[in-house]
Amino acid sequence: MASEYTAKDIMVLEGLDAVRLRPGMYIGTTGSRGLHHLVWEIVDNAIDEASNGYANEITVTLKKDGSCEVTDNGRGLPVDIHPKLGVSAVEVIYTQLHAGGKFDDKNYAYSGGLHGVGASVVNALSRWCTVDVYRDFTHYQQRFESVEDPKTHKIQSGKPLAPLEKLGNTRKRGTCVCFLPDDRVFDSVTFNADTVRHRLRELAYLNRGVKFVFTDEHIKDEALRRVEYVYQGGLNDFVSYLNKDKTVISEPIQYEGDTNGMRIRFCIQYTDSYTESIFSFVNNIPTPEGGTHEAGFKAAFTKAFNDYARKTGVLKEKDNNLSGDDFREGITAVLAVNVKNPQFEGQTKGRLGNTEVRPIVEKWVGDRLSVHLEDLKNQSDAKLILDKAVKAAKVREATRKARDVARQKNELEAAPLVGKLSACTGRDAKLNELFIVEGDSAGGSAKQGRDRRFQAILPLRGKPLNSEKKRLDQVLANEEIRSMITALGTGIGEDFDISRLKYDKVIILSDADQDGAHIRAILLTFFYRYMKPLITEGHVYMGMPPLYKIQKGEKSTYCYDDKELAKAMQSVGKGYTLQRYKGLGEMNPEQLWETTMNPEGRKLTQVSIEDDMEAERMVTILMGDKVEPRKDYIFAYADFNKRDDFKPVRQEGGKA
Ligand code: 28F
């Protein structure tokens, strides 16, 4: 039970101007991710209050004026005066960095926030911030502003306009924080409603029974403007949501508990698919790159099922163990752990590093799974999972040769496949780029137009196999896919080893038409299912060929979308010729180099997984074998011929 906090518990460390000076240090970037971190920080404080059992409803509202309001129905921030500082606890928490007592793990055992930098960062990076506290039948309020000193033009971040005020009586309980992000700090201060909505839904799954209410005041339609997420089933409901458009073949297995100062929860359920989907979290923070908690979970899982396979005679004394891959084929799993001082690693801080976590998770999960499999009532599912794993092992054996080629275990076998590849002369994987080009004619132009020192070309003849819902042997039987695997050099699935990647950038070049979009989707599905780190580590890009060329005399301008075309037509005036490119193949090597391959002027869109859960569902719906969900999705969301469905980022100058 949380003991009572009062102002004296708050450690006071430093002012807020340091935050505005180097915002990246506190919120990562001043781009969209950093902007939304402000929301997550306040929401996490509300969630801490809910996790400690004092609140059960959290609301997030995107206001018309661009501000974001977050409320909870908890005890309300403390309002007593800090003995040393002579100001209220509210003021200390919102004006002192690292205030908020979260650093000792007395009451706030697991703080989910931006690793505890506290709400004061939000205040420091906002034009204004208003805190309302409803506590002891009294409504308190304090407002903060980041104001520019007219003389020095220096901005004082997050200054209180007045001490905490009593505004009157109330029957409400809880805390309400409303802030307007500072456009002098952020590249854009426009919140993305889908980003907020998806994250709140995820938090509702991870915080069983807590109701999350999201309102976007920019939406007119009453029905779409407000949505509630509350799941009494917790991770069970999460797995059901992830499997909504899949064919499940077993009952969910769910356990949760506390051990060694950690909270561990997991839920697994099998589907008829051939790939695995595991989503792991630490203190509610997604860890798409896995880490020690996931490693422990997988190890426990493989051991428990191998032991069970031996006990039931499915595996004989002389048989080898089945591999983790085999047991995880078709699994959808959510693993959520809460730890006191998580260390996040990796490029996007998406991997848990704490070494002590692995053995604890491995033991705890292993104990529960082995008991679960022994339990008579679970026999049928256990047998079914075993049978699926044995089949997967057989398929894996059958593809050993092809997989070895994929892993380039024997260069000899790999050779013929590489025939299609026009390799580059450079050997520096940090510099090299692989263009995967749709069609032979475009492939030919790319080969001629490229800079062969660091640009390799792999032309694809027609559409590669859609790997979703295909067995590994079918995937590896496809020549296009095999040539890609061989060219990249990393191997796939369990064998995938990013350190063997031969290129820094893998650039997909396909036409700007439906077929091109379909090829992009097929390739991204393959990478997502069999080479996911290629995406999460930021190596996959989509090339953007121009749609039009405007020519007047000697001068020609390339336009990449309709907006650029309109601007170019305006500026070039009368007497121009306009060429619309139907496909890459219409450009000669020189043009293809200039417009699409030359690092100096090309436009590339880097592929990233903003929301792992949504990516999983999208791939399942758009590429899976169920037609209904796909049709519904397309009718609901597709806007045909909308070119700016992915925004190209202009490649910085200088060599790739
Ligand atoms: C909309 C955002 O921030 N809710 C919060 C509380 C409640 C207490 C608290 C918070 C001392 C220094 C830790 C109240 N009464 N929603 C929120 N609700 N913080 S933040 O205490 C602050 C502690 O930092 C609270 C008794 N004990 C704790």
C-alpha cells in the first residue's frame, strides 16, 4: 500500500531552462515523437496513480486551441507547502526537474514515465501549462507560462503566474493538466490523433480495468469524436484484439504475478499462421527490439515445451530438441514486465538491457508453463501445439539446404542466385546501398545509371511471392525472395543476423501505380515477417521516382507529386511540354540517376514501425488470407490516387 506522500518527499534538483536548452536530452527529438512524449509523460503520471489503486479513469482531450488536456480521478496532486522551498508541492513538481519522488522506489514502485524526468519537462516545453487539483473538496489551480523577457529576449521556461490558488469547493477528485506545446521548440505542435488513440488503447490493454477516454475536439462527428477503452480481460483482450483477423487454434494461456520485485504478465494464443508475433513491454513502454525479458520468456517457453514433448513421448530419447522457432510458429504473445530501474538500449531505446531480468523471467514463466502443460484440462491444446511444432521442425529440416544458402553457409550454392544481382565494387556495408527494382527495363536503366562504387541493383521480375500465410519452405522456394535473401546476406527468421547485412540502405524502387504499391507491400511484408530488425534498425527505404517532367527549352523540372507540378507550372509559365511518367522504365539511365538514385537530389522515405501492434494488424489484414477484413479496411480507409500517403524526406546532401 502506498504510504502518504507529502511535499517533504520531493527531491529538488535543478531549474527548467536546462530543458529548453537541450530538449533532445529529455524527450529524444523535437519532432513528432518528442511532441507526443509530452502527452505520454503526463498520462504516465496519471497511470501511476491508477496503478497504485487510487484512480480508474484517465481522459485525454485534444483541444481546439491545440492544447492537450489529461485528467485522472485519483487523490489529486499534493498541495501542501514544501518545508524548504516555501512553495506548494504542485509548484515543485512542475517547476523543478527530477522532482516528484519517483527516483526512490518507495511508493511509485514502477514509474512508466519517460524514465522519470517528471512533468516539469512538459511545463518547460509548453507555451503554457495549467494544473487543476481536486482534493479535500477543494479546487486548486496553478498556471505556468514560458515567457520571453522583452529586454533580453530570453525565454523563462514554465514560470508560475501566481502561487497555487484555491478556486472554490468541489465534489470532484483528481488531477487535470492542460498544456500547449511550445511552437518555439517543436518542429510541429500538431498532435496526431491516431498516434494518441492507438497508444491509449495499448495502455488500456496493459492496465486492466482502467478506463481511457480519448476526445479529439477537431472532429465534428459526435460518434467519432470520443472513444473509450477499458478492458477487464487485460492481456487476454490484447491477444484477442491482435488475433481478430486471424484463425485462432488454441485457448489463450495467461499468467501474472510478482517475483523478485518485478511484476510479470504474459498471454499467449496460437493461430494457423506460419510466423510469430510477440509484443513485449517494460513499465508499459513497448520494447519492439525485445531484450532480456523477451529472451527469458522465449527460453522458458522452448524448455517447457521440449520437456513436455519428451514426457509425452512425442520426442524420443535420441531426438534433438525442437527449436524455439518451431514452437513459436503461429504464436501471438504479449509479455509485460514492470521493473524498478529499467535500462533501455538500442537505436530507438526499444530493447531492455537489465541482465538480472532474464533468469527471473525464465524461471517464473518456466514454472507456470510446465505446470500448465501437465494440467489435464490443457492436454488437447498442448498436443495441438506440439504437433504444429513437430510439423514446423520437419519443414525447417526440409529447407535446411535453402536456409543455408539464405545464410550463405555455402557460397557455392548461393552463386547462381546472385546472378541477378549487379553488385557494387565497394565493400563497405556502411556506405553501400541495394536497390530492389521492379521490372527488367527499370532494372537495366538502374544498372547503367547507378554509381557502381556503392550502389548494387537487384531487379525483380514481376511480383515476388506474398509471404504472409506461406510456410517457410514455400517462401524459400520463391526465386525472387531467395535472391533478395542472398543479396542481403543476413539470413532470415531465427537465423537473422543484422551484423551480416551487406548494405546500409535497402531501397525499394517500384512504380507509382497500384502494381508498384502492391510490390512495395509484398516486400515490406516479407521484411516485417522474416527480417524485422532490417526495418526497426532503419535500413529500409522507399525510393520516390518523379511523376512528371516539365520541359521548356533546355530547362526541365521533375515533379514528385501534384502539388509540386502545380507550383512548377505556375513558375515556368507558357510553352512547356509535360511528360507523365507511368513507370520507372520510361526514364533513361541518366534521368533515373538524377531523379531517383543520386543521393544529392533523390527523395527517400525511411520505413519505420511507429506502432508495432498496428503494423501487425495491418500486415495481417492487408496481406493475410481473409478477404472480408481487407475489404472493410480498404472501403474504410483507402483514398485512391492519393499520392502523399507517404511523405518523402529530401536526402541530406553529401555521399550516401
Ligand atoms: C493528469 C496527470 O499527474 N496525477 C497524479 C498524484 C497523486 C499523488 C502524487 C500524483 C510526491 C512527489 C510523487 C497524492 N496524495 N495526473 C497526475 N496524482 N502525485 S501525479 O504524489 C506526488 C508524489 O512525487 C499523491 C498522496 N500521495 C500521493
